[in-house]
Amino acid sequence: MATELTQLTAARIAAVVASGEASAVEVTQAHLNRIVAVEPDVHAFLHVAGQEALAAAEDVDRKRAAGEPLGPLAGVPLALKDVLTTEDMPTTCGSKILQGWQPPYDATITQRLRAAGIIILGKTNMDEFAMGSSTENSAFGPSRNPWDLSRVPGGSSGGSSAAVAAHEAPLGIGTDTGGSIRQPAAVCGIVGTKPTYGGSSRYGLVAFASSLDTPGPLARTVLDAALLHEAMSGHDWRDSTSVDAPVPPVVAAARQADVSGLRIGVVAEFSGEGYQSGVLARFNESVELLESLGAKVVEVSCPHFTYALPAYYLIAPSEASSNLARFDAMRYGLRVGDDGVASAEEVMSLTREAGFGPEVKRRIMLGTYALSSGYYDAYYGKAQQVRTLITRDFDAAFEQVDVLISPTTPTTAFPIGERVDDPMAMYLADLCTIPSDLAGNAAISVPCGLAPEDGLPVGLQVMAPAMADDRTYRVAAALETALEQRWGGPLLAQAKGLGK
Ligand code: GLN
């Protein structure tokens, strides 16, 4: 059974562990073996915690033997993005500046995963401080897309998406500030959710842009994503922006998988020029499919969405320039030039010069400029006004429709190296995902087929009002069911390479 265990969904693994068909230790060992086999090619992990994972699995097996109740994901392995703190593993955020730092505490999400009996296999690769769309900005080398190792797995949560697509783990955690869960999910052919802002805790999440950062699930099925969503979410008094309300019923919605009577709006602004033809073809087919399932589909214009990208690239760097000031060579990780003679300022400057990569430096400079006196109103202030207009576009749209849909990202996975010297081309990967981050509402990406020209996965995005996350799961699950009927099995079963 050992190799097949890595092919199972999270829901199935939990059932297998609960029934005693396989132990949590066997499940964990199977995934650790898979990691050993494919990591030289995929490089999804920065740190694998084999011993800790097996100990956590033994704990689940012990609880089961003692007849204690197990949660719905007990014994299921997970790949955790290296931006959430873990007291028993390093946390680097893909940066040299944090190399060797071991946090003194677990993030709330880490705590909740452990309490649910979920097995954390290790920490996954990411663009440095979550700034990027390909993992190529990691200080530790890129991860590779399991469908085609010459291509990126998306980013910034590309380590987690690659691990899930390559069957190194059935579940992953990513974080989404501008698209970093949904875009890697789309290009790896898996499901990724950005919960409502404040729906999942930021306590122990190393901050990039605090008004946008949202942790969320990655999985191979919509139901698995929903199960993880429920396990990780809910109010946290340690996070001042955490929503104090019940978690939307996402698991029930994923099981409901029904769109009859639902009003679905296709975002008019997200098609046409700059979009790969195969992406649009698969998207349009899915729209027809949803209509045939009984949804009422209309086109909806959100005129300010075209300004989301420039607004984001003022707001996110502004917040980052302030958040990253804490890496001052005194408190965490790296310290360069401390010879007992150099001043604190010199050590700080030498450390930041050596510890941060080029994209992080670019963001700090952009953000510092946008916040500087004399420019604040013209740049940061204007961007905040645009943010309000985007939120109003959503409000107006959600008066007419229950959800909005669009392609998740304009193209399939691009070749490693293709966009590294062209930041603007890299930024365009998040064209369709950024509006939901700026408005703080709920969104999901679900696989909708392969682009005929390159045979690579395409993602469809479903967006819903804040705290209506369940609607995104309802639509995604209905589409998943209908598409799998058409394909005769899950999309990943069609995968080439290591996605198999
Ligand atoms: N690619 C976007 C950026 O570089 C989004 C990143 C994210 O969501 N963390 O800022």
C-alpha cells in the first residue's frame, strides 16, 4: 500500500487512518519516501522534518489506539510555507537574512494544524518574503513545476504548490498577498484558496503587507481544501484584524457542489489581449459547463480592476518597506561586519545589503519612495483611493451576481528564467488575483483543464463577498465534479512527469 498512500486525497487518508487500514506513521513514511525520491528534481522543501513528523504521526496512532476522538484530518501530512513560524524548525522566508533563525513560538496556524493531528512534513520554498510569482526570488534556488521541470511552479507559495502536485504531501499551506496561493495552484493544476482577509490568522506569519496577507490551503481536491480551510481558520485574539465570526460552512458547500440558480458574473476586463489562447479556451468552456449545470451566467464590468496592479505595487511595497525594517542585524538571523569596531548603522547596512535579494531591495526602495513626504499623497494616497474604487466595483457586482469568475492567471506556467530580468512581466502573473486581495474578499482557484498549445494546467478563479467563502467552494466543487466526469478522472491523472 505504501506507494499508493501518496496518491490518496486528504479526506481518504484521514479515513484510512481512522479505520486502521494504515497507520499515520505508515502514511507519513510513504510521503517522506516520496520526498526523498522526487526532491532532487522538484526542490519544493527548504527543510524536511522527518523525525518530528514521525513523532507527530505516532501521537495520532496512540490517540487512535486509546479510542480518543480524531479530527477530520488527523494523520494527514502537510507542507508548510516557510513564512509561518515553527518552534521546532527554522523559518527563513526564502531569505538569507533569516538563515539559521529558529522562531521561539509557533504561529497560530501551526498550532491549529498540530492540534488537528495534521502532520507537518517540513517547510516549503518561496519567493523571498513572498515577493514574486515563480519562487525564482528564493535565496535558496527555485522550485520546479512537477508537470514540466523546466517551468516555474508559480509563486510565491510555489514550494507548497509543487509539493502537493508532486504527491509529496496531499495538503499545503500558502499565503496570498497578491495571488500567491491561487496563481501557483493554477499553474500546478491544483486547488488553492485565498480566504476572506482576517478569516485566517496572521499571528506568527512573517509580515509582507499586513493589510493584504492571508494564509490559506492548497490541495488536490476542492473538498480537501475545504477541510483544511476549516481546520486552520477561525477567530484569533492574537491577530487584531482577525474576524470574530463563525467560519463560513466551506466543507458543507464543497459537498453540496451545486450551482443551479446561482448567478455567476464573468469579469469583462479579464480576457483578450495578453491572455494565452488556450487559457481563454478552457475558461470559456467552463463557463458554458456552469451554465449547463443551471447557473445564470452574465458578463459584469468592473472598470477599476485594470488599475489594481499599479495600486497594489504602491500599497504592498509601502507596507513591506515598513515591515522589513525589523531585519536590522540585531534581532534575527544574519549579522555582517560586526567586528567590534563598526557602528550599529554600518552593521545594519552591511547586513541588509548582503541579506536581502534584488527584488526585496527593489520593493523596499519603491515603498520608501511612495511613503516619503512630498510623494505620500500622490502615490500611496492615490493607490488607497483606487483600492476603495475596486472595493466599490465588487460591491456593485455582488448586487447583481452571487460570485464573479475569471481565469486565475493569464498564462500557463512559464519557463524558468523567462521573466527574471523583466519585473513587469513577472508582476502581470497576478493581474486577475490582486483585486480580491485589495478588497479582502474570498477567492479560490480550481483546475479547469489543460491548454492545448502546451499541455499545461489552467486555473479558473471564483470570487465571492467577504465571509461568503462557502460560495467559492460550491462553484469550484460543482465545476470539479462536472469536469472530472468529462475527463473520466481527476486532472492530475493526466499529468505528465512527476505530477503522476
Ligand atoms: N506576485 C505578487 C508579488 O510579488 C504577489 C505575492 C504574494 O501574494 N505574496 O507581490
